[in-house]
Amino acid sequence: MIVNMSDSATAEQIEHIIQRIREAGFQPHVTRGTERTIVAAVGSGGRRHEIEALSVAPGVDNVVAIAQPFKLVSRQTRPHPSVVNVRGVKIGGPEVVVIAGPCSVESREQLLETAHGVKQAGATMLRGGAYKPRTSPYEFQGLGIEALKILREARELTGLPVVTEVMSTEDVDLICEYADMLQVGARNMQNFALLRRLATAKKPILLKRGPSASVKEWLLAAEYLLSGGNDQVALCERGIKTFETGMRNTFDLAAIALAKELSHLPVVADPSHGTGKQSLIGPVSRAAIAVGADAIIVEVHPCPERALSDGPQSLDLAQFERVMRSLSSPLRAVLTPARA
Amino acid sequence: MIVNMSDSATAEQIEHIIQRIREAGFQPHVTRGTERTIVAAVGSGGRRHEIEALSVAPGVDNVVAIAQPFKLVSRQTRPHPSVVNVRGVKIGGPEVVVIAGPCSVESREQLLETAHGVKQAGATMLRGGAYKPRTSPYEFQGLGIEALKILREARELTGLPVVTEVMSTEDVDLICEYADMLQVGARNMQNFALLRRLATAKKPILLKRGPSASVKEWLLAAEYLLSGGNDQVALCERGIKTFETGMRNTFDLAAIALAKELSHLPVVADPSHGTGKQSLIGPVSRAAIAVGADAIIVEVHPCPERALSDGPQSLDLAQFERVMRSLSSPLRAVLTPARA
Amino acid sequence: MIVNMSDSATAEQIEHIIQRIREAGFQPHVTRGTERTIVAAVGSGGRRHEIEALSVAPGVDNVVAIAQPFKLVSRQTRPHPSVVNVRGVKIGGPEVVVIAGPCSVESREQLLETAHGVKQAGATMLRGGAYKPRTSPYEFQGLGIEALKILREARELTGLPVVTEVMSTEDVDLICEYADMLQVGARNMQNFALLRRLATAKKPILLKRGPSASVKEWLLAAEYLLSGGNDQVALCERGIKTFETGMRNTFDLAAIALAKELSHLPVVADPSHGTGKQSLIGPVSRAAIAVGADAIIVEVHPCPERALSDGPQSLDLAQFERVMRSLSSPLRAVLTPARA
Amino acid sequence: MIVNMSDSATAEQIEHIIQRIREAGFQPHVTRGTERTIVAAVGSGGRRHEIEALSVAPGVDNVVAIAQPFKLVSRQTRPHPSVVNVRGVKIGGPEVVVIAGPCSVESREQLLETAHGVKQAGATMLRGGAYKPRTSPYEFQGLGIEALKILREARELTGLPVVTEVMSTEDVDLICEYADMLQVGARNMQNFALLRRLATAKKPILLKRGPSASVKEWLLAAEYLLSGGNDQVALCERGIKTFETGMRNTFDLAAIALAKELSHLPVVADPSHGTGKQSLIGPVSRAAIAVGADAIIVEVHPCPERALSDGPQSLDLAQFERVMRSLSSPLRAVLTPARA
């Protein structure tokens, strides 16, 4: 880290910073310019926050961090891509994984029809919400344990591993009994109590990027999981909040490439939340694969206009089949090498 | 709600929408234009999500919501401002409340020195973190229950009621024993499991606005608390995420005025997180009061450059005194009527 | 458009709105709900702004626009994709066009080396700045007319048509003499004086999206060109400003698909400005083609670390060749049908 | 500037950077850490862009700028606040200036009624658009020279100096004949051709912040004016674009305090565009003064619901009088010292 002294810093103030850098466990290294002096804090064993706080010490203009703050998720720590194994389905391997299913489990019939349909169209994992985070308390909140049982039944019938969202530390054990992968929703990306609890769970985690989380913050959220003992983590880009109102979110496809450059973790793309618009799911799914996503997760409902949640961005089964065909073998064959 | 048919919608498609609006519990009302037809869903007892999902029905261009989705927090429901009573300190009354204290409780000495100092300067409530949400798992995470005990001691010695953050449903009971007001942090604003639990707590809640939450989403988060039974809720604006990097956040002062126009709940302003810059705390605190904030919450530390968290935005005690003097009686006297 | 009356609107206020809608050239159509009344302004010949201004009339809650405000650029007006012909190179046709070249023309040698290099690698158009918009007045501002002459020479030698930016109405005639396509830079997207002047130019226009322009505003900027008489317009997505600082901009790839759904105009993708990062140009170029872009425009410099502008996001010639190979025939063959 | 080498940088790569820093006119200064090496470019006479471009040199991780890029607008260059004199009205002096008038000049009657009304209520300058930047080509574009003549007449009758927007270099001479201050609109903040032309105009400039411009970019736009010879520049904050849709823009009041900390230029606040909502103009105007604005500029129209532009955010004369009373002497007396 670098402490950038102001033009008018006195020798005494510079000396104070040198002293404080030593106290924080770093070696100070001074560069005196014609106009200003900078003091680097060198070494890896020191306490970063003590250097950050020096931005308010007398004579200091600002403090600049040089190294990335994450460690275990970094490509520098582990240069080869990680593979997350969800009951045999490998996210991060040579095949692009397709996860599909309804936003919410609404009934046994609705889920089973969807599960069979998406499997037939080529999906290899099933999604479905049991506990739903909803902006308004008056919206459908999910069927809870009843939905978990239906999901388990769907897995037994179709063989598709199941991912479902966990919203609370209190539900972790229960959901682990039923699901094969636990999703941390975008709005819980920095629910650190939940992350710490999931770090000790024995299931892989799908970690959605928060709607206003930078890639760095997203990787640091994953760092909570890895540093707590769970390295079966797939990141999921699902769009960020911007001024654009023509789509539900701004789908940050380039962030998928950036995350894969910075980290060894696999990345899943969620075109349904990323755009919020049925008609865009096809093109942005193709773009997600082209940019290097290891999987896509798509909302599918037998009758979107009757969905209890996320209808406007859900595909019906016929639409999903068409999207799948547009992603089919030749394209994936061509794109997969390009991803390597 | 209004269903806006596309130019090419057929009579059959329009009839289908009319039928679906009836099924959802509303009365349909059709307006045929020269180019397009719109169908309003009239009434208050229907299921809104069923109308929203019609955006993907054949022949529909989009669906527009007319009424606000929140109820109990609305000024239309309760026209007079609410007052939140925190152990006798009234947020939302004629006096502007000043809440001050360190980001984190770091030690008994640090907190007691701060508590006495801010009281002497005129603060009427004490803040201090026991459980800290931190972007990185390698940063200081708070002293936990030890901090709660120190906070209680500070309250006994100074008489200042205490507000501290709760990060997990599992900590609610414990924190209720020690603190007078529970803070929901910005990153937990849409942690709905936590909101539902706090709706049944017997303490007032300070609900921070999420860094990418619209005012509407913020009010809906409060609606979780009120609809669950807790109407002792103060909103807290603490800055939103934008492209501007010159400050930690963009402090949305106008949103304070907007929130007070839409809702009866009192609003607290947090200039420390709102700007992240010591030198701006004074001017933006004055602006917050001028725009109608009912309270301000300010980070104060005996030695910001040694703070374990948020040093760059913390005031030392002398700086806090100067800010308080700049807000003192004449200004507040003048501003308070203007707020009415 | 729909005028949404407040709950407490009086019969007199509603009558006033009905009257004003008639004055503005629309037919009023009233829907009385259980709680509130809405009045639609029906017809296409009226004055929209007069209805918008009613949002401040007594008893009005808000005014909601239903129809899109653009006309000539709309798919509803012209359902088939437009093709922009730049001296024989067709943007919007079955082939994906690749435009490449340096950010700025720095010297005859630099440009000619680049032009020959990108042509050999497969580019079909040449870019190069003569007049440069620079954030600081102390940065390199371009070689002006000297650069235009060099660009013309490069075209003569390579046959590649040339696109260059125009920053001022006063330069339009001059640049039209030398270049084959005129670029409106992102920061000038709403320079309406410039747009009006270019509407009468006899050259195709490359219209970059402003860094904070919604897709709707971008299409309305294009509407200035078409309504003024120039329908040879290609849109260009080059990234928007968001909170994310890990890349120069947030590259809004989904907006390419959205723009093509709303408009018949072809869309060019600029991965260089879209990400600002050399290492991401390859993956996001592939994604741009997959999502439906008709062309990509890429910054290439013989020695990026010596570039006078945009070095960090420029490819050198060897890197550009590698990117081109990754986009080459099989991929493009597969992707091109998918775009249809 | 600091060149941050990657962990794996070789001695040869570091040597190359040292050499390139010398070539760019700086002295290199090397700090070798335990994990990585940084090389500072020391001195003030070098070419910054050559260092920036090193971010793509082999072995380099990134390049960090330390010093601010602006000079003449900086407080470090000129520590005392500048005063902009508009025909005797001083922006930046001890008195808060109030500029008021319609968005557009629509007719002689409309403007004169407004001018007399705002003067009576206490405004000391008049605003009014003659050339209007409009998002859609189908909206009212201003009366042009006819409006300029009406503005001059209003000045003669009321004595209020006049500010009006200039959209094109071609209009500068004409507008200088009629107006006392020229406004650069938000969408033209980085129209560098226009800025360069205005740098040689003999009139003061009101420079609006672009909707996605950082404070740094805004100051660099002003730097174009000062470095070109015009130091009569007032900055104007008018809101930025964010995800929040409850108001037209997010009014960045804290940026006013930040701009005044970084620069000696006076800052004007525009609550009309800043919020887009009539009902919020009063509170945010008070906040703007409290945070340190030197002036406010407010849209006023005799009948907002009939305004040809910006009706929803315009005050009528009675509303403007009420806002003025709420800002009146006692408040301003108290606040003015606080601003010093």
C-alpha cells in the first residue's frame, strides 16, 4: 500500500507515517518527488486497515492499495480452473452446463412438468425456489419445506441435481437435506452471517453477484466461503443496477471474463435476471457462452403468464427448447475451445 | 394496473386479457385508442402479480403499475409523522437528534472516552458496532458480546441510549437485551429473514437504505417490519453506489425529502457513510438537517488514524465538537420550523 | 399517455384534465377505479409535452407514457433490418464487419503499418482519430487535417474504407472530403447541433451511445439523424458508466440485442472502450457477435505502450491477429445464422 | 505516478520500465517489496500519458495516478475562492445568488411576467432558454434569436442579468451580444469544441456537470475554459444519473462541498433538474445553501402545467415566493458564516 503525502506535508508528518507503517507490521519505503513524497508499506504480514486509516493522519493526501485483497479465490493462488461437482454434474469442466426451472416451486404438477420438459430439451440441472426473497411482503414468499420435497421428488424422477436458494442461517441444515447445491441470492451476497454458516456446509454454493457489488466485492464474498472451508463455489453473474430502465438489470457479461481472469472459480450466467426480458434470453445466453461462462441458469415455466413470480422473464417449454437448439452442439463445440 | 396491448393485438388477445384480469380479482376497463388498446385492472382486492405476469401474454406490449405498492408506511395511510421513541429520545419530533460514536467498539476505554466526549458535545444517542459486516473476511469482525456489554456500561454511565447493528436472526434476542435500538445495515436491507424476525422484536429499528435500493424498495423493506407488527422504524439514508469515485458513496440527500413526502416514518441521515470523507461531514450534516432529516448519525473515534474500521470517515472528538457547534441552536432553531 | 389522478382528486380537477387533454389534441378516456381515476389521452396527433406537463396540475399523481417516443428508427416503422453501405462495406448484412485501427493517428508510419496489419488479419474497415475528445486539455488532441490526409492515403493503399470522429459542426465539410463514415463520439451523442448538421451530410454516421444514455435516448439521438434526412446510421455500443471500477466501462452487450429488437438500424460493438482492458477484447468480441452485433470496432496500435491515447485498451498487431482467428470462419459461420 | 509490477515481473521487465519512465521525462524510483516491485515516476515535467500506457507493458499489473490532473481550477493553485461577476451580480461572494426563470422562453408575455415576478420575490438573475437541447427531435426546440431579444428586453425592464444556454460554437457570438452569462448544458459538458470556443469568449460561463461526469471530469472541463483564457467560470451541479427512478436525477449535494474543497471556482445548485419534482425544490434548495452552494438556479413558469418544457419541475410564481421566504434573511445570515 502507498501513503501519498500532501504537497505541504512536514518532515515530522512524514516521520510519523514511517513510524506508523512500522507499527502496522510493514517496512516503510520513502520516495521523495519534486512536489510530493510517497511512502510505500512493503511486506505481506502487516495489518492493512492500519495503513488505510492513515488517510486521515496529518499531512496525508490519500492511501492507495496496490495488491488485490482476496487470496484463496485468486488465480495467483491457484492458477488452474476449479471444477464444482454437483452430484456428478461438473461446473467448470469442458461442457457448458444448463440449469433450468421455474423461479418458484408453485405446485407438484408445475415443477414436475417443468423438470421433465427442461431435461428433454437438454438441461442437466434443475432450479426452483422454495424460500423466495421478495421486494414486497405482500408477494408470494415460496412454499418452503413443501417445495423442498417436491424438488427432491423431481430429482428422483429425472436425475437432475437440484439447486435452490437459502435465505437464512436457520434453514441451512434443512435445505442441505433436500438440495444438491445452495444458492446465495443477489440481495444476500453480503449477508456475512449466512456466508460464514455456508462455509461449513457440505454442499456446493452458487453465489450470485449483488446488484451493486463490484467484481472485487463479489470475489471477497466468495473468499468468506473458501476461507471458512468450502471451496465448492460457483459464481453467478445476474445483472447489476444502473440507470438503464429498458431491461430489469444491466447484464455485465464482460464481468464474467474478468472474474475468470482474476479467479479460478467457475462462473454461471443468469440471463433471466440479467435482462428480465423473455425475448433477450436467447441472444444473451449465446453471448454468455461466448464470453466464457461455464454454465447458464434459465427460468422456465409451463405458463409464464400465470407464474407466481418472475413471469415476464420466464420462457415456456417451447421457447426454452428453441433457445437450447440455438446453443446446440456445433456452437458449443466451437465455442468451448475458444473458452480454453 | 394497466395492460398496454401492442399495435397488432387481435380482438381475441384483448378478450383473453379481459378474462385474466377478472380471474385475478380486478375489474377490466378497456380504452380503445386509434393505434392501440389499453386495459386497466381496476379495484384493490386483486392479485397484482397475476397482472404483472400478463406482460408475456400474447399481444401485450407491457404492464404499467399505477399505485404505489407499499401501504402501512405510506403517508396516505397515516398522514401525520411518526415518532420513534428510543428510551425517551424521540426521533421524528421537533428536535433534531444527534447519534454519535465509533464505527466499531474496540475496547472499553475507546468506547467510554467516545461516549463521554460525544455527550459533552451534545449528542443524545450513542452508536457502536459489536457485530461488523466487513467486505473482506480478513478485516476486523467486531468484539461481539463483549462489545454489547461495553455499550451497556456506556449507557449506564452517560444515559445515552444505544443503537447497534444486528446481522443475523440468531443474534436478535441477545442484542435486544443490551441495546435500545437495532440497526439493519445497508447490505442487509433486503435480508428478508432478518426483517421478518425484527418485525416481532420489541425494540425500535434503524433501517439503512441499501447501496442500490430505490426509495420504493427501501419503503417496502420497512413495510416488512410494519406489516409484521413493529411500527417503531426509522429510515436511514447512507449513500448509494454510483459511478462517482471521489467519495465513498453518493449521499442522496434529496431522497430524504422524498421519503418523508411518501412516508410518515422519520428519516436519519448518515453523513459518515454518505461521503466517506472527514472533511465533508460538517457541510453535509448541515444540508441533511436543512433538507428535513430528523436525526444524523456520525462516526466519532478518539483517534481515527488508529480506528480498526472506517477511520477515513471518522471525526475525532475536537472535530465533532466543531461540527456540533456549526449545527447549534440558532441554525437548528431556524431550520426546525422550515422542516415543519 | 395516461394521467393518473390522486386518490383525493375532485370531480372538478378530473374535468379540468379532460378539458386539457382535448386542448392538446387527444381524446380523453376516463377509467374510474374504486380508489382512483385514470384518464387516457387517446390518439396520435396530439402534443405529448402538454400531457406530460399535466403531472403538476392539481389532483394529478403522475403521468405515464405508453407508446415509444421514436418513430423512424423503430422496427414498427420499418420491420426489416437496414444496411449501411460504407464505400461498399455493408454493415447490417450477413457478414460481421471488423473495423480496426489506432485510437489516434499519430504519424504516417504508425497508421500505415496498422492499416496494412489489420487488413492482413481480416479487418474490412479502418478507424483512426484525427480530432480527439480528451477529458483533459493537457492530453494529445489529435493531428487534425494532417491525420485526415494520412487516413485517405491509407485507404488508397489498402482499399479499407475509413471512419473518423467529428467533434464540431465546423469540421463536418472538411471531414466529409476525406472520410467514408463519420463517427459521433459518446460524449457528443446528445450534441444536438452536431446531430442536426450531420442529418444533412452525405456520409454514413456511426453513432456511439453516450456513457449515461438509455437505449431509448440513444435511439432518439438517431431519430435526429433520420428525421433530418440521413438514414445511413449505425449505432455503436461502447459501454456505460456504472459503479464498477474493475473495467473502464460496463459493456452493455444485452443492449445490442435490445436495440436490434426495437430498431432496424445495425449495431456495432466497441469492446475496446467497452472494457478498457486488452485481455478482455477477445472474449467480449466473441460475445458481441453472439449477441447479434453487425460489426465490431477494435483499437489496434503497433506498440500500445507507446500510444498517445488509449494504450491500455489497444491490441498490438499480433494480439489482433489472434483475436481475429478466434472469430474466424467456423465460429462466424455458426453464429451468423443464429443472428438471423 | 506509480507503475505496479506484477508478482512475476522479471528483472529485465523492471529495467524496461525504468528506461521508459526516463524517456517520458520523469525520474524512476524503485521500491522492492517482498512480493512485488513498484516503480514511481517522479517529477512534474514528464508526459503522463506515456506512463499511463505502460499498463500494457510486459510485467506490469497496473498504473496508479497520484496527483490530480487539473491545475488552474485547483485550490492548490489559487487558495482563495474566485468570484464570478455577472454584470455586477457576484457569484462566489458573501451573498447567495438566486437565478430564476422559465426553462424556455415561450413568448414575450410569459418571460416578462416571470421576470417581474421572480425579481419581486428576490431573485437577482434571470434564466431562460433560447436554444433548447431536447432528447427528442419532435419536442420544442426553442425560439432562438427571437428569445434572445425577449431576454434582453427583460433585462432592460428589470435590471436582472441574463443567463442562457449555448449549444453550438456557431451561436457563441450572437448569444454574447444578448446575454450576460453563457450556460454550457449538462449534455455538452464534454463538447470540447464548444469549451475551446467559450474559453475565448468575453462572458462568464455557467458550466453544468454532465449527468455521468465525475467531479474530476467536471473540473477538467472547467480546466479547458481556464487554460484557454476564461477564468470567469461558475460550476453548476444539476444531478447525476443513477438507478433511482423516483426523481429525475440524483442530486449530488455532497459534490458541491467536494468541488469547493478541490477548486476555487464558485458552485451553483440546480434543484429543478436535480430532482425534477416541484415539491422537493424548497427542501433541496435549503440543503444546497447549507452545503455551501454560492447560488441556486430555479425554474419558474407562470403556469407550469402549460409549459412547453420542464413543466413537472417548474414552480409557479406563488410557489417560488414561498420557497424564497423559506430561504430568507435569518437562514441565509446563519448559513453564510457557516459556509466560510
